[in-house]
Amino acid sequence: MSRYERWNAILELLAQEGRLTVERAAESLDVSTATIRRDFDQLAQQQMLMRTRGGAVAQSVSYDLPLRYKTARHAGEKQRIAEAATELVPPGAIVGMNGGTTTSEVARALAIRADPEIGFTIVTNALNIAAELTVRRHVKIVLTGGVARPQSYELIGPLAAPVLERVTLDVAFLGVDAIDVEGGAFAHHEGEASVNNLLISRAAEVVVVADASKVGRRAFARICSLDAVGTLITDESLSDEAAARFTDAGIKVIRV
């Protein structure tokens, strides 16, 4: 288990129980108490939990929203995709991301791996990402306006435009419901697709993050054509043939 996976597991346990002892965490994750103590100290430095005598407590109730996202399918694949995504973010970058299970993992991974002395900025329309990361001192959160969509925690509608039209992004991570070589990237909801299109239009680089179950499919509302995308990060179960179709279309494919 990598440090990122271990930290994620610790935060999940805290979300479920509210309070966690060093011994309980060590037993649950099958690691030494010394390792857990170091993890607790490092997570506390990033304001991801509060250290107590012999354990830790959850930093805030904002963990409730990400916990719903942790029940998603293909969780392991999404975490590996998130780790690969962090490699594309330089220190101090301005990062855009929409809502979704995979982008939530990307946000979480960035918060853990970023240099606390430099930090970075996230521009998002996802309420859960903003709620989880706003307590991190090294992360500047810019949240769009809009009407909240309960199914995805995304803000949609014309009120998002005034913010997005006034920012510039180094990289945008786009979570999708489907992506296809001929059709491009898709969402199930037209309101999400519209805001997501505006978000990626502000970015110098667009990276789609999607597990292989979403590749080669189409959904109701198109976010963008494939030529708006530079990189696709997906999991290793994507076939060589399917990956080659995207590569032939000029897309860099990273399988993890």
C-alpha cells in the first residue's frame, strides 16, 4: 500500500468513525504504529485531520461529501489515475476540474502531494471538492457560481460563466461520463456539459481522467470534440486496440 493509499484509507476511517486511535488505524491497515503516528502528524500539518493524544479526529464535517464519492465503482483504478494526474501539475499551477468521482480523487491526491510551501490553485464547479480542500492552507479554491445539481454536486447554469470567463488555467482535468474517438467527451446532463465546455476552454492543457469502462462510449450531451483534449489518463484494462485509436487521433494515452 502506497503512502497515498494509506492516507486515503485513514481519512475514510475518520469519515466513518469521527475519531481514530493509532492502534486502531495500525491494525486496520496492517502497518506499524510508528508509521501511523508519522501519517497522523503529516496529515495534521496539511489540516486533513486534528491530532489528539494517542490518535486523531476528523478535521471537519466536510468529509461527509467525499465519503459518498468513495463508494463509487472502480475506486482502485480512479486512485491510480489520480496519482498519474498529479505528475502533470507543476508547482504553483492553476488547475481546473469539474465534478465526479475521478476528479475528486485527483483533487485529493493533489492536496496530499503538493508542496505546502508553494501550493496551487483549484478552479472548480464541484461543491464537494471545494468543501474538502478549503481547509488546506496551501490550496486556493475558486468556486464558480451556479445552481447546485444534487446528483453530481456540480454547479451548473449561466451563473457559472462570469467566473470562468475571467480566469486562465494551466491545466484542466475533465471527468466524463463517456469518451469516444469520433464523438469526443460526453456528460449525461446538458447543464454539466455546458459548464464543463467553458471550463476547459480556459485551459492551456486539457486532460480527461476516466476509467476504461467509460472509454469507447457516448452519452447524451457532448462536452467537446476530441481535438479539444490533449491527454487521456485511464486504467490498464483499456485494450491496446482502443488505446491505439486515441493515439492515432493525436491524443496522448496514459494507462495506469
